[in-house]
Amino acid sequence: MNTKRCFFKSPSDVKNTAFLTYDYDDASKDDDQWLYLPALKKVKRIPSADKSGSFMGSDFSYYDMTDRNLEDYDFKFIKDTKVYGKDAWMIESTPRNKKTIKESGYTKTIAIIRKDNHVVIRAINYMKNAKKKYMDIKKIHKQNGIWVVDEMSMTTKKGKKMLHKSVLKFSNIKVNTALNDSLFSTRRLEKGL
């Protein structure tokens, strides 16, 4: 299981909001996600049926915040390419079933993956409503042998027209640190940083 949690510091309207996700290794088990809303002083569980919805009013979805089960997709190599001067692969992934399309909101994704570190640097997510969401990793760094994202954006377009764009910036990231399991509970979300 892969567990992640994050606390939002800005903008001010989402300050102290917290997010927790459990990504299970078992593909037959749905991932669990919770959002702590400080204005309501309440933790809200995100149902699987809502994962294609907007993550905190952004262009990212709750589904974008989880690891994808590779068994749910068929993959096709498109071509070798370059991104930010680095060699990369362009790969198309198509959901194998309607359940995955419903959960993700995507009918297919074209991902650009750096060959040197296997990080998805760019992706075009095709939606059922003729819109596309463009994910772009702006900044990454290697920390204790692990590639970590510092900044990423998601831009929603219809045709060539940009509808809106969201940017996520991460700081104070720690990897390979001994942590108590209690840090990854809904009760801990309510306590804040």
C-alpha cells in the first residue's frame, strides 16, 4: 500500500485543508481518500464514484491524486521523443473497462515519460465531454535516490481554447523517513501539521 498525506498552506481559502489517500496494491480493492475541511471541522470520505470530480476546485481530479492500477489499462507505444531536452517515450493508455472511465473521467491518456528516470513529465488526458486536460511537471528533483515533484500544472482546454489552469507546488517533502502509522489517519488530519 502507498499512503500519502498533504496539508495546504495557501491560497488562504484552502489553508489548513488536508488530504489523505491510501493506494492499495490489490487492484480489486478501491483506493481510499479523505479530505479534511477546516471550515466545517470535518473529515469527508471521497467515494469512488466521485473520483473524477474536481480536487478542491482545481483542474486536478481526485483520481489524479492516486496511483493508477496498470492492470486497468491497455498500453501502446507511439514514438520516441524529447521533453526538456531529455529522451522520452510517448505512450498511449486506454482504460479496459467502463468502470475505469467513470472513475477517472478519461477515455484515454497520452503520457510522455522520461527514459532516464521513468517519470511522467507530460500527459494529455482525453475526457468524455470533448475537453482535454494537459498535465505538465514543471520542476522535479532527486532526493535520497527518489525523484520528487516540486511543481506541476493541469490545464483544461476545449479545442485550442484554455478554459482554466491550476498549479500545485510542493515543499517540505520527506522521503525514506521513519514515521508512525498514526500520522496517516483521519484523526491526524483533524489535528493539522
